[in-house]
Amino acid sequence: MAAEPAPDVLDAFEAAKGFMPVKEGLALYAAAADAAALGLPLLEVGTYCGRSTILLADAARAAGVSVITVDHHRGSEEQQPGWDYHDPDTVDPEIGRMDTLPTFRRTLHRAGLEDHVIAVVGRSPQVAALWQSPLALVFIDGGHTDEHAGADYEGWAPHVAEGGLLVIHDVFPDPVDEWTGQAPYRIYLRALESGAFTEVSATDSLRVLRRTGAPD
């Protein structure tokens, strides 16, 4: 039976600002609990306000490992003013730009999970270029352009340990379903075609792949 979060953790997830549906969240939690058994850190690319981080952090806490989150906290393209996913409450009134970091920190505080998360504030390719350690899980949920999704995959997929998991969110094979899903779908295909990953599960737009070898 797949691991599930405690009711209070699920309540915190549902109360947090963000876009991940509960069904996908439960699949993410199960993947995190599975991967955390390797005894290595979990890493999330694209944190926003910490909704999914709650689930990753709780699974990490149970296994005695940490979660690293990587986000510049200025919002993805579709979260900027004038776009459908823009939330004016995340705009810093002093500088007029998005800043989701304060909301993210409050989210973790309310969930009691601050001690299990290391927040790296920066752009994914810059952080990935400095990264040296293997990871039990990489969750890609950042920018949805080919440039950004491709850079996230290229920067972080090589760091998934043997037996670890690569999780990709917003994978929509049919472009009429969701415009934001095409770049994640393309990196999902790249992962499968690389020969390094085998699909474990698909839950709506969430794909879980296991590292089973080195790229061809």
C-alpha cells in the first residue's frame, strides 16, 4: 500500500496557496516516501508558495532526510501580472515584483516543517551547475517554457541516484488540454528516451520515473 500523509499534513497542503490537486499530491507523497528510503535528500525545482513542499518535507521528516527547494521566488511566466495564474497577494508592494518567499516561509511554519527544508533562492541552472551530491528524488515543477523546463531537466536529472525517482509535473500529452504542459511533456519524453529512466506511475499530469541506468 502506498504511503499517505497524516490528516494534519494533508490539511496543511490543502490550505496552502498553490495549484497541485490532492490526487497528484498524494502520488507525489508516495513517490517521496519511496525515494526517501534511499537515505538521500529530496529536491524540488519550482517551489512557489510551498504547497507541494509540505508533502515532500513530511515524507523526508519520516525518513530522517532533508528537502532542498530551488526557486528564485519571482514567479514563472504564467504567474506574472496579466496572466491567468497571477495572484496579486504575492506581489511585493515596495518593488512591484512578485516575491513568493515570505508566503513560502509562512506555509512551512504553519505546517511545522521548517526544520526539514533547506530553501535555496536562485535560478535553477545556476544552482544545478554548482551541485555535486546524489539525490533520492528530483521533482521538476518550475517554468513551463522549453527553455526553462529543458534546463531543469538537463541540470538536475543527472543527479538522481540509481534507484531514485524523477518526478515531473504538468505533463499534458495533448496540447489542447493545457498549454503549460507541453514543455514538461517533452522533458518527460526525453527522460524515457535517454534509457536512464523507467516510468513507475502516471497520476493525471504527474509522472514518476525511476533511475534504472545511465543515459545511452
